[in-house]
Amino acid sequence: ADPELLWSDYGLRSLSRSDALYHSGENYWKGAIWINMNYLVLASLHSIYAPHNEALRDVYTRLRTNVVDNIAGEYERTGYLWEQYNDETGHGQRSHPFSGWTALVVDIIAETST
């Protein structure tokens, strides 16, 4: 959960802040928060790791809260689901309305706690 790496208050970044390419050039995949990537991490934590490890249960809960709260907050603020979210502000960016992989938030919400 190091904010200098992948962790943010809004979800996991697509590239670590410590990487030389972070937010460089056309940064489509260089730091933004993508819900499909966060979904895969959450699903793995939920089903494989968190049931056996209290520290990972905490990481799962914190990440899940960050992702769900940010998407809900941005939907309330803008009226849209977005393709990706800014890793520094949490604001939706790029394509909207975008119910593609951002709709995975419904599966994230539906997960029962570990």
C-alpha cells in the first residue's frame, strides 16, 4: 500500500509512480486507474489470498473501498462511468459514458466479505 508505487486513494495505478515512464508521453497506460486491472487484483485477493491472511484482507477491504467510492463519487459528480480514472485526483477521464469494464464495479460490490 505504498503511494509511491501502485497504490492510490482511488485504486491501483496501471504503472508505478517510481517507473521512468510514469505519466510520460502519451500516458494512456502509464499511471491511470483502470477498473479491469483493479477488478483482477480484487478478485484474486478475495478468492485466493485474503481468506488466509489478515493483512491481505485489510488490503482487499481498503482497495475495494477506494475503487467503489471513487467510481460512485465520480458518477454522482459527472453522471458518467468513465474509461479510466486519474490516479492523482480520482477524476474520470478519456471515454464517457463508458460501461465496458467499469461496469465490473457491480461485481466488486456484489462480492461478499471474506
